[in-house]
Amino acid sequence: MFKTRPAILFVVLMGTVSLFADVTYEGARSITGPYLAVLGANAAVVGFVAGAGELIGYGFRLISGYWSDRTGRYWFFTILGYMINLLAVPALALTGNWKIAAVLIMSERMGKAIRTPARDAMLSHAVHQMGSGWGFGLHEAMDQIGAMLGPLAVTLVLVLRGSYRDGFAILLLPAFLALTVLFTAQRLYPKPHDLEISIPHLETKNFSSAFWLYVIAASLIAAGYADFPLIAFHFEKVRSVPTIWIPIFYAVAMGVDALAALLFGKSFDRWGISVLVLAASLSLFFAPLVFWGGFWPAMIGMALWGVGMGAHESVMRAAVSRMIQSQKRGTAFGVFNASYGVFWFLGSVAMGFFYDHSVAYVVMFSVGLQLMAIPLLLKVASGGKRS
């Protein structure tokens, strides 16, 4: 217990950073779909902006992950990314044009792309002492507590002020708190790699076939996962969910996300990647519920959406950490997230296009791609080996 205490404290500190960060950008994310609609954007534009943001947010990680490994400057990339990631959000309060808003939304995602591989590489050193699934699950749970509080804070502002701009402006406070804790963590743990007691120096040049199969499966899931701005756009358009409830639905999903991250993270340490099969089997039902259902079916659908997100952000990261040696984890996280992001982008654009023609196409596309991923996950679970 005493040997793992520094590692646990580092995970908690970085989890606190993520908590305040998620209050900031997930609070904003809960209203960006309706906000873009108010500014004059249509469903195709909302789908494109959401998808392009995720493309940048995941795709650029291939570059930032490589350079964080190449230079060893993990803290530099983490701090730079968080600053861009967080400060773009309150800036949305200053715009009244959907094109400028779109640029800021994508800038926020760019910041996340810069900092995530380096941060996850640093976390991977700590979680190896406490169980990679549990460590990343704990971090994700703290992350999603913030993601739940953010939309609730924005909802309160909407109730009291009735203004999207005021909702974005209030998010400057958690952004400041996140950066304060981040600089504290950097000062206390300048060399996080020291937290991994035994770091074997391996010379493996290529990633294993199991890793690439895993990347394909995760990418199919990403392509079939509707981004919340499109879901929120749907709620607003068909009035299946009252406007004031839309951020609350998102908060519910984030709360489920946090619980799912802990549950699936702990389960991963015992049963491995097979727990992702269960998560995918549950979450594939979110699309018919949110796009075809009324208020309560949509609520259940958002809960299942949260189950999938919790598994994505905890188990998927833990699996990469387990498959890849420490010297190449920044690159591996970059590769994994780049593919995930490219397919998220393509799926988001496709679903935005399909939505303007038929909601049924959106549902079939989402469910179909997630179903295709399950056999691949089963194969990785049954025969995958660490690289």
C-alpha cells in the first residue's frame, strides 16, 4: 500500500485536473449543438463540426504522441495542450457567428489532441502499480464527475440567465482551477516515469497483430458512436426532450460513464478485453432509444451511451497500456487515438448526412458498425498477446 501511495496520489491529482477540465469543456459540449443551431447551422454542419473536432482531437494525437516519445517532454505537451483546450471554451461567449464558434470548438479539440497522449503516457507509469484497468478507471471516473457537473452548471445558468453566452463565460472558473492543479502536479511529480518501478527496455520495432486488430475494432465502434451535439440537435428539433433538460441528459450520461469506468476498469484487470464485448453489446442499443424514443426511452438511451463512453475511456486506454512497452506508449496512444478519431469523424459526417434524409439510416448505421466490432474484440480477447 505504501509503495503504491505516490502512484495513487499522482493519478488522483491528474484526475482532479481532468475533473475541472471536464467541467469546462463538457459543460460547453452539452450546449454546442443547440448553440450552433441558434446561430444558423443545420444538421449537416453540426455533424461536420462535431466530427471535424473529433478528427482533430484524435487525429493529431498521432503527431503529438510521437513527439512526446521522441523528445521525452511529456509535461510540455500536457501543459500546452491543456491551456489551448481550456481557454478556447470561455471564448465561445464572445462570438455570435457559427463559423467562428466552429473554429473555437475545433481549437478546443486541438488542445486535447496535443496533451492527451503525453498525459496518458505519464499515467501509464503510475497505473501499472495499482492495476491498469483500475488506475485508468479511477482517472476516468474523476474525469466524468466533472463531465457531469459541467452540464449541470450550464443548466443552472440557462435557468437563471437564459443565455448560452453566459453559460460559456462561467466556465472560465473551472478552467483556471484545472490549470492551477496541473502546475501543482508538475511541480510535485517532475518525472512520472519514476513511478513505474520496473521498466524493461524492449526493442520491439512493430506493434503486435493483436494491437492492430484492437485498433480496427475500436475504430468501428467510434464510427458508429453518435456524438452528443447531433443527439442534442435531434432532441431540440423533434422536441422529444425539453431544451432545459438536454444538458441534464448529458449529465446523466456522464454520471453513468463514471460508474461504468470504475466497474469495467476493475473488471478489465481480472478478465481482460472481454469486458469490452459486454460494454459494446449494451451500448449499441443507445441509437434506437435516443433517436426513436420519447423522453424516458431517450433517457435510457443516454445512460447506455454513457456505459459505452466509460468503457472507451478506461478499458481502451488500459488495454493499450498493457499491450505496449513503456518507451512506445506515447506513440501507441497516438496511433490508437488517431485511428479512433478519423473513424469518429467519418461516422459523424455520415450520420449528419443520413439524419437530413432519414433518422432510420442513422440508427442502422450506428448499430451495424458496433455489431461488426464485437467479433474482432472476441478474437483479440481469445488470442491477443502483449507486444
